[in-house]
Amino acid sequence: MSPARPATSSPPPPEDPPSSGGPVRTVLEPAEISRALSRIAHEVLERNKGAEHLVLLGIPTRGVTLAQRLAERLAAIEGSVVPVGTLDVTMHRDDLRRQAFRSIAGTELPEGGIDDKIVVLVDDVLYSGRTIRAALDALSDLGRPRAVRLAVLVDRGHRELPIRADHVGKNLPTATQERVRVRLREIDGGQDTVSIVGGAQ
């Protein structure tokens, strides 16, 4: 493993804008999230024609957990281990001047690095695209992959940059004042859910 930057106990701020609260609507239940991840795993293998040269890099916080779950599914389908790492994007964000203090979650690459690999970035929610832009910048400091692809559990639209996901669990149209909340049992306890907070009930 490559050296990891020290991790902190508090997760980095989500890409979604702050919400003043409001009604909560659950849009994905545990079984639906599980099916979405299984479908993404099959899509990744189909596009890559197998698991060879694949590396999964989760974007903290929940992207790391999702990457680990995807790796388990890939191993179950293909019978081979797909390396998993983490990619912290904090120092490459374009809003550091507005909010200088952000927790650093740490970057840890699998043994063998990312040179000439097919890197699949994994995140929970794709929104403006700015987190992924920061991830691409962070990745360029670490090596030269053969290709970079993006897998997200939820794409909620409202892109501000020309970035799209290659693999999407659920396209979820939202209003800008709404917030998409992803809860995973490994981090949050309880059941896996995806909810929309705010907006009309």
C-alpha cells in the first residue's frame, strides 16, 4: 500500500448544498440499493471485458464503502480480487478559499498503484461535478491510469461541469433546494437508504 495521509474522525462535507430541513422522502430501500450495486458491477465487467487491470478508488466518505461493496460483487461474479483504494480530494477542491478548513480523509492506493490501470472512481451522489473534477486532479498527482471511469449510486443532475457518470445506480431528478441523503449501515448504522430531504412532500 502507498503511504496514506492521516485520516480524521469527521467526514468531509458532502457535495450536496446545505438543506434547511423539511420533509424526508425515502427513494431507495436496502434491496434496491443492493440491486443497483449488482447492476453496476455487471456493467463494469461488461465494459472492461472482465476484471483484468481494474482498480476501484472510493471517494470518502461513503464512496469508499460503496467501492468495497462493488469489489465484493465483482469477486463473486468474476472469481478474482479487484484492488480497492481511497482517494481524498480535499486539497484539490475549488472552494477551499471559501471554506479553508476541511477534514482530510486520507488517500491509500492498492499495491501496484494506478499506472496503466482502468481506474473506476466510486462516489455516492453526483451533483455539480466539482468533486469529480477535484478527484481527477488528485488522480493526476498519483500516476497515469490507462482510463478513468466513474460509478455513482445516485445521479441527481444539476451539473456545473461537463462530467458524466459511466455507471449509475439511480438517476434521481431533484430540485436545487433539495438534498440527497445516502445512509449506509457500515457508517451510519441501521438500514441502507437514499432519501430526498426538503422540497414538496
